[in-house]
Amino acid sequence: MSGAITGTASSLEALTQQYYDITSNLANANTAGYKRRMNVFSNELERQLAPTESTGWDGGGTVESELAVDFSQGALEQTQRPLDMGLSGPGFFVIETPEGPLYTRSGCFYVNPRGQLTDASGRVVAGRGGPLIVPNTAGEAQINVAHDGTVSVGGQAIGQLNLVEFETLQRLEPAGAGCFRAPEDLAPQGAAKTTVQQFYRESSNVNVVQELVNLITVTRMYEANINAIRAQDEQASSLLQVAMA
């Protein structure tokens, strides 16, 4: 009996995490470059929720979960803003931070008072030869970004965006604000399959309708697990009363 309750409790924990992932996806459905989070359930989940002849749910085993990210390409939406840059392909922009480089698909950039290209949080966007400095006499309309990431201002090249790709995307760890961190043993590679599309933003790859369906499914699964715990508790109480009689 205790094993069944432990298994059900594990299922509830996995379902709760799935719920948080779904709500995070829905909250970021309109966030540029956002990659949806998934919580991959084991096949045991389907076995647990399969109806049985006696109770309609057997309540045995556990439901495991594993965090994963869907890195599929989001749609590129035209904005006409010179500092909006969408990526076509599997690569990332590199963001410099005191804790080390971060990697993002969100190309909504700005120019700080020093003329450096930054992300929405004010962190410097890495260039291949260092920060990209836009002359303070130049306006955004004078900025041109080629497909290979070369940035020019008024026809003069000021550097090239540092675009990178990774051999194993699922090893990247979410770092907040649409960024990812790479483990020490996962080295970035040159972005051979990625191009920059100026005047575009990559949309979130969240499918709102599908996430709402997933939310309903997870809610029903959660309720099934709660009902199973109640049934197990009632059964245990009945056995205890019989033993004490």
C-alpha cells in the first residue's frame, strides 16, 4: 500500500512540473525567440491511466518526467526595425555576461550610450572580434546586417555578430530571459547552417491551442491521481478498522 501511495505521489510531482511548464509556455507565447518547454513523461503514465475492470485506474507505479526544450524554428515575422534580427537555422546569438557567455535566439537588440549592441536586459551582444560599436553619429536606419552577421553602418563594416551552433542542443540549460547556458564540456561551433534576417523577429514556437489541450489533459491526470490517493487512504483505513476489531 505504501509503495502505491509513493508511486502516486511521484506522479503528482511530475504532473505539477508539467503544469508549470505549460503555464510558462502560455505566458511566453508572444515572446520573441522563446522555445517551449516540455516535460517528457515515461510510457508508464499511459499504463497508469489505462482503465481497469475494477476501479478504472490501477494506481500502480510512478510517472517519471524529464525536462526538455523544443528548439524547433519559430516563424520569422517582419518588423521593419533595423535592430530586430531573426535567425534562420539552428544557431544562437552570444550574449556576454560576468558569469560567462549565454546563448539566445531573441534578436531584439538595442544600442546603449556607449554605442554597444545589447539585448533587452542591457547585456552586450558578442561580436567575433569584440563588442560591436555603433558610432554615436549614426542612426538606426544606417545600420545594415548581412545574412552572415556582418554589421555595417553607413556602408562601413564595424564587425560581425558571433553566431554559434551546438552539436547537442538538449544539453543546453535554460538560464532565464530567453537565454541558455552550455555546460563546460559542450563547446560552441561556428554557425555554418544559420543566417541572420534583419528586420525580422523569430516568434515563439508555442502552439497556444496545443498547450491549452495539454493543460486540460494534465489537470485531468492530476485529479485521477488525487482520487487514487483518496481511494488508497480509504482502503487503508478500512483494513486498519478490520485489524483492530
